[in-house]
Amino acid sequence: MSNRLFIFSLIASLFIGNCYGLSAAKVYDKVHKSVVLVYVLNKVRDYPKPKFVLVGQGSGVAVRHNLVATNCHVALAGEYLFIRRNRKVSKAILIAENRGQDICLLKVMDMTLLPVTIRPSDSLVLGEDVYAFGSPTGIENFLSKGILSKIEINTNSIFLYTDVTTSFGSSGGGLFDSEGRLIGITTLADKTNPNISISAAADYILQKLNLTSVLPDSTPEDKSSSKKPKDVGPTQSSTPQLLGIYGDSRVQLYLYFNDCFLLLPMRDTSGVVIGTTLWFPEKRRVLFIHPNSTKLQPILEKLKKSGKKGPLRKAHSKLLLNHLYYNVYLHPAYFPPLLLALFPKDPTMTFVEGDYLELSIYYSSTKEFKKRTVGLWGFSEALTQYNAKCLKKP
């Protein structure tokens, strides 16, 4: 082989290697937990018993832990919206719409979703491999591959033309690049050529989420708290600093001395916050539970000062997570009683994908169990911000 041919082959191999994305199997693995079914129903009667009829069906993509993007022609087809992922179903409501772009955003009421990464259209290159993921003709988790052939930019809309396979039920699903990043919402097939599929670019979603560039594998920062340090480093603070509040469950991220932790409010059956649950990512297999106090500082002082060792005592209380029960323990070092739930393996992803924890707290004074819940709607956002703000950079 001549030197010139060898150099050309080397450069070509490097170029191809750098442009090669994930395999189809890895793209599927990365996005399938973020794509949902969308059901649209109308009510046809109230008496003697409410009756609903299905008037439309499509797909949707989680862009936040409690937000789903879909097509407006799906979301606006009826009166009531429901989201389904695996066997879980949740009611949803319309919170934003752009009919010209045919993208609507739905807020999911009772389900925590795994959000995708989003990529803007100005970084796309014609000829890229793309993947459509949705539920055509009711077949869940259907992946098809194609090529990005055209980007059509109008005054108030951007559409992507590909040759991926789409059909009824695909509307509202995701169009992903070879790294599994969302680039569009699959919208319709060309009437004159069924081999051409048209997707609405994801730029409108970025705009509504106040984002302007490619997201990391995360969700945007919550702006509800003004107490945010510019940089979380090895600072010492004897008072917990609130870094942010996330999601419908009001999951809170705090800095205390050198550690960050998540506070998950505990509620009674009427929804009133009456207790505190703490989760330290560095000790992620332990959940600290104080069922009778919302005062954070005394609980932290108790955890900080206690250096005693002692055998854990099994409590009557139980914790239910993802249809599994876990034992709850009392530690002799903590008084008033602080409960510890111990997990046999890292529960992080179960928290991210779950909706809530359910606790049956035993009160010895009355010798009865009382049900308590800890919502997880916002956990994934809080964990994302923990990774961004609290992990010590090399």
C-alpha cells in the first residue's frame, strides 16, 4: 500500500470512528423508559355511572420528570388526557401548545418520568442517522431507523424530513439522533410519499423550558429558590443551605458542612406535611426517617453528633416501594426515635422511576399503624442538580 493510500485510509477510519454513534440496541436502551402512550378520551355520560370513550391515541416523550411532549393534533383531539408507561396510568393536563409547530406539553399528575436529553436543530447535519420511537398501531416501544434528509425552516416552525417508518399511533413519539438525544417529535407521513416522515423539531420544547443549548442528561435547574451558592466547594456551614426545590413533591436539595442531601417531605393521608425523610447520595442505601418532625436542624445535629455504635432494632414500621416491602429499624444512638430504612441494593433508579414511598408507621402509644407517603415527583430533578452542584470536580 502506498504512503498516500495508507494516510487516506487512516484519516477515513478516524473520521468514521468519530462520527459513529450508539448502536440501535443502545439507543433503544437509552430512550425506551422516556417514551409513553397518550390516550385521549371524551365523557359521554355522567349518570348513572360516568362513561368515557377513547377518541384518540398517540405517543409522547418525557422532557421533564412530570412533563410530556406530544403532538397538538393528539392532545387536542378530546377532553381528557391520560399517560401510560408500562402498566402505570396517570391523568395529564395540557399546559402549553404551539399549533403551528404541532407540539403540546402535558403535565403528568401521578407519575415520575425519566426525562430525555434534547438537541437543537441548528446543530443537526443532513445525512445523520435518526431513530423514531413510539407506539404505531398500538405496538409499544417500536424503534425504526432512517436518515435525516431535509430541514425546513419557516417563520414560526422547523420541521425535519426523514425516511423513518411511522404510522397511526406514532404521532407524538420521539425522533432521536444516534446518541439517543431528542431532536424532534414525530408528526406525520407525507401524503404524496409514505416513505417520507415529517417531525417537528424540538426547539420549541427548549424554548418553553428556558433552555438554548444541548442539555446534559438532566433536567433544567429549578428557579424557585434564591438561596443558591455560586459554587459548592469544601465550605463549612453549620446551618443547612437550601439549593433548590423540585417537582410537585417539593423535593429539596441542601448543603450541610461538606455534604449535600435530599429532603423528601412526609405527608399524612390528608396531604399535610408532618414528617421528614433524608437521603444522602453518599449513603444511598439508607433512608433516614423522622415521622413526627419537620424541623431540619435538630435532626441534622442528631445525625452529626452521634458517633455511637450499636445494634439496630427492628421496628414494627414498614416501607413499601415499587410493590416491595422493606424493614425499618431503630438506632439506639438517636432519640427521639429516628427510623432507618435499609435497602439491600442501591435504590436510586427505583426512586427516579417511582411515584412515591408508602410508610406504615407504628405508634406504640396507641398501638396502631398510620399510613404516611413520601412523594418522589421531583426526585430526578433534585438528583440532577446534586450531580451538577455537589459532586466534587477532579
